[in-house]
Amino acid sequence: MAGPALKACKVCSFISPEDTCPRCGGQMSREWQGYLVVIDHTKSEIAKKMGITSNGKYALRVR
């Protein structure tokens, strides 16, 4: 059985089942593609390029 639908923040791309982003308070969208799991944002080149400043699960594209 599936859990709650995951959504991605339109502002910071953080993925969560919440209706409002728990990281930045931005609007969430059900339309997103791909994701990146950041374990150590201080050492991740991709996290730096995406502007990610904390660990977590982030969408690669959000509509």
C-alpha cells in the first residue's frame, strides 16, 4: 500500500509529503521529476551547484 504522495517545493526543491515546505515555507508541487539525496552538503559538488545548504532529498525539476 502506498504512503502519502510526495511533493517538491517550488522554491528550494525539498521533497516532503507536507502541503507547505518544512524547510523554507514555500509552495509544494506534485509535478516534479528525478531526485537527489544529499548526505553531506558540505562535500557535494552537485549540492553546491544546486544551492543546497542542508542534507535531505531534493527534486531535480519542479513545475
